Amino acid sequence: MNKFSRLDYFLNIGYADSFFEYWLLNPGISSKRLTRELIKPASNIIGKNILVVGAGKGGELKLLNQLTGAKIIGVEPHEYNVMHARELVKKEKKSEEIKIIKGIAEELPFPDHFFSCVYSCEAAFHFEDKKAFIEEAHRVLKDGGVFIVGDITKKSNRLHNKIIDDYKAMLNTKKFFTRDDYLTVIKDTFRKRPEIYDITDKNIKHLVEGSKLLIKIFEFIEKFPLLKSKIDRSLKKRKLDLSTFLEDIRTTKLSYEKSLMEYLRIICVK
């Protein structure tokens, strides 16, 4: 998907109103639209500063800078991603407006009351201690600042099972937060009730519908050797094999069909 959408430095699950828009119109539109939807509550911070926790390879930092005009600082724990993000910023000549720092969500290397917005998209499920992340986000936010998270979470009323364990392994997380977890920790930390929106049908649903098609295509992949060769090369670069890739697709499909996981958009003003 990164290759086809020309978003080598940027990719998230995305946000779209229809399956057609999500998969067929342009593979890059839905990814960028999710960022636009998430940052909307902070639209009044134009010209100020945004902390992005989980900066990835830098593409989202660039887009947030374009959307808001704010100065962006990204925190990212993985050296490989930090290197690529810095390369992108240098290439785009944005070094004065976008900075990338190696660090972790639970120990943000910034003073109190420093940022107008703390933003994290599809990173929180990786964090070792999500409560510590929320407390740190509160600490570095200015009064009136906005805390924004897009996160894949476990439904509160679902018991743990093998599909959830497989999903955890796929996303490299030790524990998923639930809606109730976020409500409790944010209210205890911010002393305010967050706004929480379920946008699962805007992204995971479309991803699952596409996964069904992919599974069907892969049943006949041997009949298309050129396509199979391209897919194999792409997976190899990401240190995956076809069987692992297909298993990940099936896990995502089952988690949605059995209503185990959801995608939450979380907003809280300090």
C-alpha cells in the first residue's frame, strides 16, 4: 500500500465514507483524511505548536504542518524511523518547522505547559504504559490545550480470546486499552470527561471488506506469477512471508466480524 499510494513515509488505516472511496478512488486519500479528521478539534491552534507522539517516518508531521501551520515536534522511539523522518524533513526543507526527537511516550523530554496540542495516531496501542503516556500528555499541555488520540482498542464487554491475542501479536502490543480504560484514566488525569467517537465503520470495516477480496485473490495467486513475484518482493522488504501476511488479514477480518476491536477517536481539552 505504501508503494502504490506513494506514501512511503506515511500510512495509517485511513478514514472514508465508503468502500469505493477507501480502496478504489486513491489509496492515499483515506490515510490523509484520517489525519485531517483527527486534527479538526485543534483547528484553532494555527501558528502554535503540536507534539506528535509516535512520529513514525515523518509523513504525518509534514501533513499536520501543512494543515495547521503550527510548528511540529515528533517523538519516536525507533532509530530507523527517526532517521527516515529526518531525511524527509530535510528533503522538504522544513527543518525550521518540524523537529524529530528520539524518545518514548511515557517520558516526554519537554517542560510543563509547553504544547498547544498533543496528538497521537495509531501509536498508543504500542506504548508500554498508556496511563503514563496520558499523564505525560497532560503535563506538557498548556491550559486549554487539546489532547487527541486515534487508537485501535478492545471492546470493553469482550473477553480475551485467541483472536485478540493474535491481534496483539500482529500489532506488537502487550495490552489493548478499552473505551472504559481511556475514560477512567483521562478523567482521573485531566479532570474532564473526554469526547470519544467510534469510527470503526469508517476504517476497519472497509479494511476488512478489502481483506475479503485479497483472500480471494490469493487463492488464485499462483496463476499470476508476475503479481505474486511483486508481492513476495514487497513482503520480503518488510521481513514478512505470504502466509504471515494472509494470517494477519484473517485476524483483522475475524476481529471485526466478531465485534472484538474498535477504532476510537479521543479528544480532551485541558
